[in-house]
Amino acid sequence: MHSFMKKREYGLLKPIRLERAETTRRVYSLQLSKNKELALSHRGGVNSLKIEDNEQRYLLSGGGDGKVHIFDLQAISAEHLRNEPIASTARMDRHKYAVTSVSWFPFDTGMFVTSSYDTTIKVWDTNEMKPAYEFDMESRVNCQAMSPIASHSLVASAASEPRIRLCDLNSGAFTHSLTGHSGSVLSCTWSSNQEYILYSGGDDRTIRVWDIRRASSCLMSLDQDNAVLQDPLAETNTAHGKGVNGLSMTPDGRYLVSLGLDEKIRLWDTESGKNTLVNYGSSWRNRFKLHMEATVSSADVWPPLLYIPSDDRQVLVYRLLDGVLIQRLKGAYGRVICVEKRDAYQEFYSGSNGGEILVWEPAIQGENTNVIEDVDLDAWSASEAED
């Protein structure tokens, strides 16, 4: 890094490239935080974590006890005390069974959405911490998803039925259903660069791609074998050997990461729908038919990293594009279920069925960690945006 500073001093390096190099160094050197600790607020496991994108200040957590908490990540706790939630759902309002996913409304923090095994999706007023309205999905909801970029206000649901239902927050009603899976839908996520494209993973081993504007909504069913000249909707197309219980998009929308109960991680090219055939090895564990939340590093990190929660009480960190395992984040007391990133601070948060939320932050330079000192700055191409 000293050499990079010298290059910047002599005008040989653009500021944005130095910033990216330092961001990458920090993200590649994560360790369990020595200064930040969140209170144990869930009696059950922590099933879902989401940080809002506007200020990256507030963290939502949904638990197996049916509760939802909001943490202020900028709050400074007294010495030897943990950061307590600033707001929580009341006993009379919370879900009857485990919360399976939480989502902030993309454009402000005045609203958030939760799903639960109690067959409901609830839309909450953040200021009152009360549900504004709820959707009865008539079956256990494994997760819900909102588009981070869309002009529409649709919530997609993955439930214990072979259809995906779309809930409209503007009207408070269902719009339509997407049918094609032959079993329970375990996961779903919206494209991060196309507002009407939705991905879903099912217990039938398939990943389906939907365009919600079309009458025949299903565009294709992804095939792990990349069969040539095969019908994109062929019944023989399978994405995994068992159910697909996790889907995550890269920030630029170019790739989709899928997690299977066959304990395989797959990386898909979203433009072609092809399996990239990246081999992530056999270290990862995923034995429970529950929704899992992985995450991908920000666009400023190169090579990009993939953070996968694992049943063996750790978060596995892989290089996204070649599958190399570079780090194991250990410290959880239970099976890790979800990972969430806080890009502006290069921090990561993980939740487990032990009920704890752990904070992972960059190490100080010079500490004995897997720090990359020499980042290949030439890997980033110069662009007009850097001028």
C-alpha cells in the first residue's frame, strides 16, 4: 500500500483506483470485531439480516422467535456493553412462528417487509413498529424479496406451494401468480439490473427465470449441464441435485449464485443462462431445507468475493470467479444462516441459530491476518467515470 500512496503522490494513480485498492485490502482481511458487539435479542435463531442502502446505518434482524429488531449501527455502546436494539416488534404484533426473511423498502427506511412460517407477509411502519397491512399467503412462506431498483412495488413470495405470488404494496392486493415449479419454492430474488426479472429456486431442483410482464412468464429453467440445443424449459433441466434454498445476485446483475441442498454452489451467467462451471470445492455444508442468505462483495472489490453461511458454524469466503476458498470466518456458536454486508464500512454481519449476530470488520494493517498487501490495480480498466 505504501507504493500505491507514492504513486498517488506523484500523480501516477487516479484517486478512485487507490480507493479500490484499499477497499479490497480491507475486505480481504476480515476478522471478528474486537470493538462492536450486538445484543443477544432473539431467543430463537437469527434467520435473516438486512442493512438499508440509503445510510447503511440501520440493521433489521428476523428470528426464530417471531420477533423483528432494528439496530442502529452507528450507536456507541458504553464500555463492556452490547449494542441494544433501538426498536422491536411488540408481542401482540409479531409473527406467530419463525420469521424467514426481512427486507427494507428500497427507497427509504419508513417501511420494511417480513415473511414467516405463519403463512403471512407483513408490511411494517418503521416509526410505529406496527404492521400497516398483511398478506395471507395460505401456506408457509420460506422467503420474500423486493427489487432494489424497480419502479414497481411488488413483493415476490417463495412458499410451500408450487407457485410464486406477487403482492402489490401500492394496492395491498395480489397481482398474479407465477406457476412452473412442481414443488415448494424455497428461495427467490430479483435481478439487480433488470427490474422485471425474477429468479426462483425450488424443491424440484430447478431455478426458473421469470419476466413478470409476460403472459408466459417463465423464460427458462437453468440447466447445470449446459445441454446444447435443448429446450430452455425442458422438464429434464435441473440446476442442482437437490432443492435450491439460496439465491444471490452480484451487484452488477451479471451473475447469479445458487446454493443447493446437494451442498453445491453454482455461479450462473445471467445473460446466457449458462452454468459457469466454477468449482467451489466440498468444504461447504447445507443440510437443512431452510432459506439461506449469502452475499457478494461490492463492485469496488477485485477479485470479487462470495460469503456463504455454512452449517458447520462458520462463514466461508470464496473468490467468486474461480472458487478458491480464501478464508473461514469462525466464531459462531450455532449453524450460520445468513450473511449481510455493510459496503461503506467493509463490514459484514452474520446470524446463526445460536441467536447471536456477529460483526466482522477489517483488520488493522500489521496484524497477523490474511491481508493482501499488493492488489493488482491494473485489473480495473480505466473509464471515464474515474476521471
